[in-house]
Amino acid sequence: MTSVASSLLHLLQSLFPSYEPTSGSTSPAAGRHFAPDKKQLCEKDCIILDMLSSAGHENVCFCVTDPSLVDNPIVFASDGFCAFTGYLATEIEGRNCRFLQGPDTNASDVAQIRDAIQTETETSVNLLNYRKDGTPFVNEFFLSPLRDDDHTIIYYIGVQCPVPKSGPGQMPANPGYVQIYIITLFSLDILHITLSAFIALK
């Protein structure tokens, strides 16, 4: 294992203390969990979802969409996503993420997300959305494909990190930064490198 991978593995273990490298499993969080429906994610992407669903991370705000279905609907919304937006899971799942948009949502930000899906790449964007009660909120939105062992995209994961104001980038001082940092690494493929080295030791 390289020194970079070793350092990042240490970071993973500090952020997700319930993760056990030898078993590849976490202590599950209370509440709802995403279970892929007859679709087998590659091991690295399974670990991502496992970490997000681990104990102590119940408030992480994320959703999973299925691009094989018409309009790429949300098929899972975390408890954190529901609490943050004010919607019940039954009001979210089955709908496209655009229902969170409103009159002041920037069309170019939405286009960036749409382009990432069309080109099957990851992206992050500082996005204005709206809660169920109509109040606006700003979030740093991270989108990344989840693939199977054949590298075929079977889901997308979107993670929302609340930030104080609109603007590019994600600053460590913003609330939720630690929770989202692991996804930032994932989007840069650094996390995949770490997990590859990590899995090789099993």
C-alpha cells in the first residue's frame, strides 16, 4: 500500500470508526437503508453506500437514482435527506430530483447536473433548492455514478451538503463538510484508489 493510500485509509477509519477493514462491513445506522434491487454494485461502490449507512451517519443527506427507469427517478432517499428537505420518503421516491428546484434555481447549475448524467461523469455544483414548506436552501451537491463489476452505471448517488451561502467550492468551515469529504474524495477517484489497495489486503 502506498503512503497516500495508507494516509487516506487512516482518514476513512477516523471518519467512519464503525468500518471494519477485515470484514468489509459497518455497524448499520438506525433507520432506512438502501438495498440494490437485483443489481450488483462493484465492491468499491458497495463500500461507499455501506459507509454512508453506518452508525453515526444517520443525518447524511443523500439519495440514489436509477437511470434505467424513465426520467431517472429517486429510488432511495436517506433519513437525512427527508429531514433536511421536509418531505417523507414516499413523497420523494419515484420522482426526479428536479422537484426540489424553484423559481430562483440557476438553470446553468441544473444543466451542469444534466450534462454529467449524459456524459456519465461525476460533478459538484453549488445549488439553490427548496424544501417542502417552500423555504430555499443552498447546498453543495455532489453527483457520482455507481457501477457494477463490468463498469456499467446502474445508479447515481447525489449527496447534499448544506452551506451558508451561494458560491463556488466547498469550504471546510461550512457545516457538513466532514460528512461530505469522503464523497469529494470519491468524486476525484482518490477514494477508489484507496479502496482498491484496501480490498487487495483482504
